[in-house]
Amino acid sequence: MDFAESDEHRDLLAAVGAVAAPYGGAYYVEHARAGTECTELWHALGDAGFAGVNVPEEYGGGGGGLVELALVCEEIAAQGAPILLLLVTHAISAEVLAGYGTEEQRKEWLPGLASGRQKVVFAITEPEAGSNTHKLATRARRVGDEWIVTGEKYYISGVDDAEALLLVARTGDEGQLSLFLVPTDAPGLQKTVLPVDVMLPEKQFTLHFDEVRLPASALVGEEGQGFRQVFHGLNPERITGAALCVGIARYALDRAARYAKDRQVWDRPIGAHQGVAHPLAKAKIETELAALMTRKAAWLHANGLPAGEASNMAKYAAAEAALAALDAAMQTHGGNGVAQEFGLLPYWGLARLLRIAPVNREMILNFVAQHSLGLPRSY
């Protein structure tokens, strides 16, 4: 095993950091509080070739893989600007379209995703299904040369800033899953903002599909094979979610360490006290461990190897590490930990969300118990 960081990846991190740093924490927190997308940073990443780092070169992308996309997600978060929609548009939609889309679909959508000028968000979650994908009720039925979609989706991110949805729906008499590209302005698609108290640039939506008509060309991949195709995107979503959490933890620890060195009480820096230093050191160790599992999971996926276990473990470990780092950072700041001037609380909300989504830690523990330890299924 070679744990040395390659020159290519070191250069990638430095270049991404150089693009993201001028925006940084103040920019992100301003947009998170206002609930507005980080469009300028998104465009800057696209112009520099980083938004589409995992998109094939023939469609305008960087030709890299999930390892490179995870590095981009981690570094922008470490600079204080964790963009949640990269997990959706590039870890899921770009991966699925590149792997299963028709040539026409790839030519239509991948260049826009690579340039950062288009977004395709992901619509799978339903209010009655929760984590049980087998209970999805949204249905697409074939009528002549069209598909007609009815149903409801819930907690769908960034719909107002996207040109299309990658929709998961039931098809056929036996209710197999299939994937569809649905324009966000399609007649019959009703979008309702779902209010949440987490401070995020991205809005959440409830979607109602009232006889939405789609052409036959909207089908992505093979009819009835959506379950297999979806998991080609869900592991990358978990891996990039983990990378985002690692970056958040790095950002929080950097802020806390600087504060602990500068802040003096009783004529010495507060970081000299073990009660301050040890929680930060513990969080640093947990962050590095999560980063290792995240890199392993990304490498496994990029090399076509089974990545489900590592992806789940990485997402679990990184969300826990991010929350621990933020908690230690806020405690280090004392009352300033919740002051707007220091801007730590919005990151706590995002990290707390990523402990729940895209899969909650309890379902990860179920997965590890069943698949890694061979214990009886509990649900």
C-alpha cells in the first residue's frame, strides 16, 4: 500500500484551494443564511475545470474519477465553502449519465455539468418510503411513445437551481424501478419549498407529478434496471458526502486552532490548557481516520471494485468526525462559538444533516452488522 499523495492530487488540491479560498467561509455563511446558491463559486469551479473533474473528456470534463471529485469536495469544504449540490449533480447524476445514458443524453447534459452552467438533481426520496427503496410509489407508465409520471417526491435538493431531475420511478407490471430525465419546467410538475431550520444555500422541495408527460427518450438506461443503476450513483454520493464532512472538520479545526493560539486568558493562550487542546487533538485524529476511509472508498469505486461497505463506513466516520470537530471548535470559542461573527453554527447544521442523509447512521450500522459481520437482518 502506498499512502503517499501523488503529485497530481497534491496539485489538484492546491489548485482547488486557490479557486475556493477567495470565497471562503464568509461567502458561504452569507449564502447559507440567505438561502441562496453559491453560484459565483460554482461557476469559478466550472471555469477552472473542477466542477466536471469526473466527467469524461469527450464531453468537456476532466476525465478523472471519483477520487478526484472527492478531493474537490473535501478541499472546497476545507476552504469554508461546502457545496452540497456537488454530491447530487456530479456524484450521482454525472456518474449515472456517463455510465448508463444514451449518447444523445450524454451530449445534451454532460458538457453543461462539466462547465458548471447546468445542474441535474436527484429525485428518489418519498414521504411514505423513507429508507425503504422498495416502497417507492411514484410511477411512470408507458402510453404510446410517451411516459406519464404520477406521484410525489420529498426532500429534493436544489430543484430551483437545476434544469432537470434524475427521477427514480416504478415501471412495468411488476413495479421495477427505472430512471428518467425530467425537465424542472415540465408541465404537471409542481414544486413546493420544504422549510427547514438548517442554514443552507440549497433549498429543499416537495415535488408532485400530476400526469407529467415525457418522451420515450427520457428513459435513462434500461427499463426496469433502475435499482442497479441507482446504486452506481448512491455509493459516490456517500463517498463525496464523507469528503465534504472531512473538509468541514478540517475547516473547523483550523479555525479553532488559530483561535486557541491567539486567545489569551490568565496571560497564556487558551490552547496551552489540555482541556482545550485534547478535544481538538482527538477530533484531528478522528478526521484523519475518516479521511483514510474516504480515500479507500473512492479508490475502490474508481477501480470498479465493491465499494458498498467502505462507502458506508466512510460516510459514518466522516459525519461523526465533522460533528466532533465542530463541537470542539465551538467549545474552544466559548460564547463566540455561536456568535454570527465567527460563523461556525451553519457548518454544524450541515454536518448534522449529513449524519442523517443521504443515509442515516442507523441504516449504516444495519448494513455493517448484516454484510460485514454476518449477523441476522434486523429489519
